[in-house]
Amino acid sequence: MPLPDDYPERVYAGVLGKIIGVYLGRPFEGWTYERISAELGEIWYYVHERLGQPLIVTDDDITGTFTFLQALPDYGNSRALSAAQIGQSWLNYILENRTILWWGGLGKSTEHTAFLRLSAGIPAPRSGSIALNGSTIAEQIGAQIFIDGWAMVAPGDPALAAELAGRAASVSHDGAAADGARLLAAMEAQAFVEDDIDRLID
């Protein structure tokens, strides 16, 4: 499928939207609706200023999204890029306890757990499997957070986006988390050629 004429603009919008969402939402990430309502009220201002936090900080939601894509050129931009190859890219580009991931510990942080598995010689997808890590770790939301880039490299090809996102997700996640990653990547890829949000959701 040829690239849509407005491909660069849509990628730019996708990247910009990701950055805006992460930076503006980060100060109250994990808050309940009740807490947001009680402490922040209607948000028409920059929350980070009210909370005395910096706007821009290193964030795995952004760095992981775009670092993990480096596996594509490293392995010949192949549509058959494997989970094991994506896992190897983790080992190639992540500096342990310093970059990209939340280093919360084995059995606490999904991505840290997967990194430790990979470092111990356990390849993906086993590194992120429920069988090895349990469903509580393997089915957290990180898989969905890191999928945007896979959709951007498969514009108008939701099947390819879902495949790539699923393989990437399986490095650290499994089950419902990987299913969610595939679904969202497919929707984002289709959004390059479909403007009707209701059709995308269907």
C-alpha cells in the first residue's frame, strides 16, 4: 500500500499528541476521578504549574515508544521482525537502572522484570509471558503505552501494525495486555486512512 499523501503530517500529529498527552497528564497520572475533581477541579490550566512540578521530564512512555522501534532498521526493516529481535534491541539500547524503564524491581515493574529476564538469557516472548511472570505482572498497561510507533510504520495496514505491536508487547507483556496493544495499534494504523472515529472503534 502506498503511503497516504498526508503521512508526514499525520505522523507529526501522532508524535505531538503523544508528547502533549504524556507531559500534560503526567502530574496527575494514577489519580482517581474523585481526587482530580477534589484537588484540581475543572482543568483549564497547566496542572504541573499548580503542583510545582516541571513540565518536561524523562518519561518511559515516550522514550520506550521510539527506542523500541530501533529494532526495525537493526534487523533490515523486515515485516517479519520477531519478538526475540525486539527483545535484543532492549538489551542493545537500554542502560540498566538508568534509561527508559521504571526500575521498580523483579516482580514489581513489568518492564524491569522483562529486562532482567532478557539479561538472564531468556528470549522474548518468554521474557514477558504469564507462565514465567504471572498475570499480575504480565498484564499491566505498558504494552499499550508503547505501541504508537508500530502503528506509524504501518499506515493503513492494521494487520501489520497489530502483528508488530503484538510481537513488541510480548517482550514484556502477555494476555489481555498484548491483546490491547494489538487492538490499539490496529486502530491507530487504520486512522491514517479512516477519519470516522465510529468506524475505527467498530
